[in-house]
Amino acid sequence: MDSTLFLQQLVNGFSLGSMYALIAVGYTMVYGVLRLINFAHGDIMMVSAYAALFCITSLNVPFLGALSLAMIFAMVVGIATDKIAYKPLRKAPRISLLITAIGISFFLQNLFNMLFTSTPKAFLPPAYFEELINVGGISVTFGSLLVPLITFIIVVIVLLILYKSKYGIAIRALAFDVQTVNLMGIDANRIIAMVFALGSALAAVGGVFWASMYYSITPTMGTLIGLKAFAAAVLGGISSVVGAVIGGLIIGLTEVIAVAFFPELSGFKDAFAFIFLVFILLFKPTGILGINFEKSRF
């Protein structure tokens, strides 16, 4: 592989990793507050992609408008999921919440399979996503540069919310001790709903970008993507927002670069991310930026 091709694959890896990172941050925030692995998170990403497609094709909404509406729709779905499925089980054993999350995942997949069939739907991105940009002999699409840039901006905004706003202080306080937060007069359920809304909005951005980069969506697309994003969150440190971003980038780069070096193994590209995850966890079980799971908070 020459240096030009390597740099092109590096850009592609950063683009893919950025999408994993956006979804992984949602996993991290929900886990940090509730100690819940929300396995329905990947399916909220799928729901958002269908919402954006509907806005573009049926309502003739521009891409940015469709993205905004998809984020709002994802926030509503995320809050509704918490209110209907998770809130009644706040004091139940964690295994009950985990099983419920898996049930919500299957429900959303089958609902959209019934509404839109299992046939992949074409998702045409705006023309500027496919414009080629040449820099020093490297030819990449504008979309592959735009996705990491927007991911960086969004992550900075999330960190500012967590560390510079009163709602962020409430979220971090809730992550430490729910009972104490309630005694201080803070509505814990309201803060949890905000966490689900924020995480779902990030999943929506990741889902719409994924559909724009790969041109199609299916009702089951969230399963494997969600698992890889979860792996990214674990790799970076399950309760660290920055760690989730780093984990997403590492997994995206690993997947792309490994296939570039070993094209004959392209059929096993989905395995590379998990092999790398196992390798890292053997030496640092809490992830790259993680400490003890019961003490780590964002």
C-alpha cells in the first residue's frame, strides 16, 4: 500500500469512527446515569434514519431540515422509551432493565420491518456529500471530511453541557447518587429523560450520516452498528464521553485499515473491531480512559 492510499483509508477510518463515536456517547451517558446498557440505542439510530428519509422523500424537506427533524423525532422516541419501558423498572434488578432494553430493540426492528418491509431503502445524500476534494494527491469526498468535523463540534457541545451548565451538573450529580439528588429537590426522572433525549439526538446524527455515506437503510441496520458502538464505549471506558469518542475512532480506523492491508479478509471486517477490543481489555479491563466502573463518571 502506498502512502496516498493509506492516507485516503485513514480519512475513511476517521469518518467511520466518528459515526461510531456519536452513537457510543449515547451508550456512555445512559450507562453513566442508570448503569443500563441500552441495547435499543442502535435501533433509535435506525428509526432516525427512516424519519430523515421520510422527510426528504415525502415532505421534500432539505437535508439539514430532515436531519433536525430526525433528531427531534429520536429525542421523542428516546424519552418515550424511558417513560414507558425503563421508568417503571427503576428499582427492579438490572437484569430486568437489560431484558427490557433487548425487548424494545426487537419491537422497533419488527415495527419498522412491518411498516417499511425488510427491503433496503435507498438514501440519497445531498450532492455536496459526494464532491471530491483533492489535497496533496489524496482524493476524498466532502462527506468523509464533514462527518468528523461535525462529530468534533457535537462532542465539544456535549462536554460544555456536562461541565458548564446547571443541567450538566445535575446529570453528573445524578450519576454519583440518585437518592441524594432527589433529597436536594432535583427531579431525577426529568434529568434522566434529558439524558435519553441527548443520547438519542446523537444517535440520530450518526444514523443520518451513516445512511448518507452508505446510501441505504434497513430495519435491522442498528443491530451490528449498535454493537460496534457499544464496543467502542467499552473500549474507551464505558462511563467516559471522551473515551467513547476515542474508542469509536479506534474501532473505525481498525476496521478500515485492516481491510486495506488485508483485502482478502474483507468478509471478516466486522470481526476486526471486536478482536481489537478483546486485545485491549486483556491489558486494561476498564477501557482506555475508564477507571473502576462504579466510580467512573463521564
